[in-house]
Amino acid sequence: MKLKKLLFAGFLITALTTTLQAQNYNTAFGVRLGYDSGLTLKHFFAPANAAEFILSASPRYFQLAGLYEYQQPVPGAPNLDWYLGLGAHIGGIHHNKDEYDNAFLIGADLIAGIEYIFPQAPFTASLDWKPSFNFTNDYNDYWFSGFALSLRYTFPQ
């Protein structure tokens, strides 16, 4: 058991201290399709550090999430990156349409995923899991439902 913890710690330190170039674009904008469907904007402020903003809406809720993401290439897989991140969200939900039972949402988010950067086209595709936890009420069904596919247009550097 100690060996597993030691190997995991070594992998984590290696992953977080590597200085490889993680992407070949600075800003990308597109759609997120999944449980939190909406618009997504991702901007790199350092080679492996990005901020992502996701605006989600449906007939029952709306939400704006801001995330910090750490992104690195997958070794041996050209144009494929992995990323991990955390952030927060704010929004509102309409629980019962007949009783106008509304609730304010504020909480924390995690994100983990992979992103493919198309080498000959200005697009990326990512698949991720983004569970979120609400602090203001007991509406927390995002734990198992946070999977989504994002398609983004990358702006030239």
C-alpha cells in the first residue's frame, strides 16, 4: 500500500512540474454538450494554465462556472492533452414549475478531461467530467451527471 502511495505521489509531482507546452492556441470558444449544456470559453494565461468559463442554461436552471485548469500533453499521443481543474459557480434553479419554488445556487466545481487539438483545423474537442457541489441548498445531483463534450473554435495566436 505504501508503494502505491509513493508511486502516485511521484507521478503527481512529475505531472505538476513538467514544463512541456500543453497546447498550441491561446483562446477557444464553443459549445458544451451534456448535462451542463451551454457556451464555453477557454483562455490560456500561461503555457499549461487556463481559465474556462461555462454558461449553462435550460428551462429549469442557469449557471455560470469559472474554472482554473492545469493542462498537459498525453505522452505518446500527438495533439491529445489531459487536464484537471477546480472552480466555482453561481446561478439559479426552478424546482417546481407549478409552485414557483426557486433557489439560488452557489458552489464549487471540479473538472477532469481530455482534449484533442485538430492539427490542420482551428478546432478542439474535449470530453470531461465536471461534478459540482452546491453550498446554498440541497440540490446536488451533479455528482454523476457532469459528463460533457465540448467543441471549440480556436482563435489564432
